[in-house]
Amino acid sequence: MTTQVVVVGSGYAGAGAVKAFEDEVGSGEAELTWVSEHDYHLVLHEVHRAIRNPSVEEKITIPVGEIMSDHAEFIEDRVVDVDVDERVVETEDGTTVDYDYLLLAVGSTTAFFGIEGLKENAHQLKGLEDARAIHEDVREAAANATRSDPAQVVVGGAGLSGIQVAGEVAEYRDDHRAPMDIILVEGLDEIFPGNDPQVQGALRKRLEAADVDVRTGDFISEADGDAVYLGGDEDEDPDALPFDVLVWTGGVTGHEELGGVGVDRDERSNRVVAESDFTTSDDRVFAIGDTALIDQGDDVAPPTAQAAWQAAEVAGENLVRAARGAPLKSWRHDDMGTVISVGEKAVAHDVIGVPVTTFGGAPAKLLKKTIATRWIAKVASTGRGISAFGDM
């Protein structure tokens, strides 16, 4: 009987693994079933572009049919349970899919860290629907604002996503001459926490040049429908920061549905524990991307698009190797550098092969466009990649 391989998720890890699997598998070696709640792959690291300009959606969504072969089966549904004893995946509509080998690549969800009122009152940015909702709320807030009473847009968390969201909202404000204040709030003392001070300074400079009010060193302690509250302790009330639009980008955690899967997880982050070959505590279940904490020796792989791209190539091949009964390959993340957009501008840092540590301007902007274009061309086609270049 042909080996049954199931891949769950259509993000970078899932789409990349499907592509790599089909490039490697021989005729009759294994049959692939791809399951995802969306029938497209989203170029997530560019989804912030849709906040300013929703028409970019068609450039950053790739139908699954352009990625997988005609020999594979696709099921559009959300996975709600995995029975590792029976080797069965169950979807929301009751469909069951048997597997011999399973790859979990469902990504992550937003971590709210138990902050009271934050989840109920903040947008997140994990998909197209989120970008659309942010765009509509920003548009409505701008329409109802005046020069004497500008709209207040608060972005919580100044990591990569928060910086890019603030930059896009600033571009929207400028494009529409909207009366709007944009405040980027970070609880730690620097934006892009944990990174080189040189790139932190370059990003802050561009945010401030875009008239984004950057506030660091005060954590959001609470939120309601009108304001977020910064700081505060037993002796002092928190400071209220009113908002018309609130976006939270402060961290990632595993999906709740993984809680019932019979593989070891990290209790704090709810992410699956995986070895460097992507195997879990169940040797028939693999995990990759933001879904997993992938062992890298002294640390785990970072939850970035770049890491997911790299890992997907090896994971796809390992699924074929598992079907063949061959030894699996180990993977090590190779950091190629970081490129972050701030509206129409960009900052690049520690890019392999570039003698300058941190740079901006046209070279950084071109590099950002090229990275997105190259990924789209890789999983879909060169023509689709070239078509998307101008909007990245």
C-alpha cells in the first residue's frame, strides 16, 4: 500500500514543505494530502502592505493549485484533532484523514500574555482578514477625525510586525492626508528588542521620521474599549493611552488545537517540541515553522519566515525519506540577515555577502522586494513573482 503523507497548514512551512516533497518524491512512493483552512498560501511577511492598500491581496495570496501537483489532494478545512494512536487527522466538518506520516505546520497565534482586556479590544495581524479589519478601522477613524481631534492609532509591541504595521499606517495617513497620531508602544527599553543597537537605532530613526511616536519602557498592563493602560503598580495608577484603533503584535504562541495532539509540547508557549530533523515524541509526526520549537543545540530555531523557508526544504525531503525508510536529515538555521520595511522605506542588517552591517535607502528597499519576489517565484512561478515585485 502506498505511504500516506499529510501536511497541515499552508503558511511558509506548509507550502514550502509541500513543494519540496513533490520535488523529491518518486512516482508511486507516497501520496500527499494537504489540509488547510485556506485554499491559498499567504506571503505573511508582506501582509502589512494590505493595511494601506487592500488591492495588494491578489499579489500576496497564491492559490494552492499553483503550488501542489495534480496528483496531490487538497482539503480546505481546519484541523481540530489528531489521534496519534490511530494515525488520523480530524477536521472541523468531521472529515477524517489517515496518515502514515504527518507534518504539522499550522503556524502560531498571537500571545496576549494574560493582559486584561487586550484580546477583546485589539486587532492582531495573522492573516488577510486581520489586515482588512485594520484597514477598515483606520479608514473609518481617519474619516471621523479632525485636525483638532486626530484619530489615535496605537500599535502594541515593537518587534518586526509592530514596526511594519506602524510604518504602513503612517503611509496611509500621508497618502490620504489624514489627521492621525500613531503611537508605537514597547514594554522593553528598545524597539526590535534583543537585536543589535545599530539596527535598533536605524529603525527608530525611520519611524520617527515617519512621525510615529515611539514609546519604550512601559508595558501595557490592561486595555478596554477606549484606552490601553501603561505601567502602574500598587502605589501608582497606570497611565491611560486612548485609542481609536488598537493593534497588538506582542508575541506568538501555539494554537489551542495542538493541545490535544499526543506529542510533547512546551507548556509555556504551547508549541510542539521537535528535533533538528523535525521529528517529535511520536516518530510518525513531524513539526515545523512557528508550530514547533526546533532543537538547534543551545537554542531553538527563531519563529521567522526565513527559518521556515529553510526548514521546509529539508522537512519536505525528510517526509520522502521517512516513506522510503531512509535516514533523516538534520537541519540548522543559517541566518542570512534581516530586512524590515518601514512604510516605503526599509532597513537591512547583517545581510550575508554585504560588507555594511546596517543599511537603508534604495538597496534595502530593493532587497526587501527581491526576497518576497524570490519566494513567490519559488513556490509558484517566476511570472507570479515578477508580477508581485512592484507591490512588495
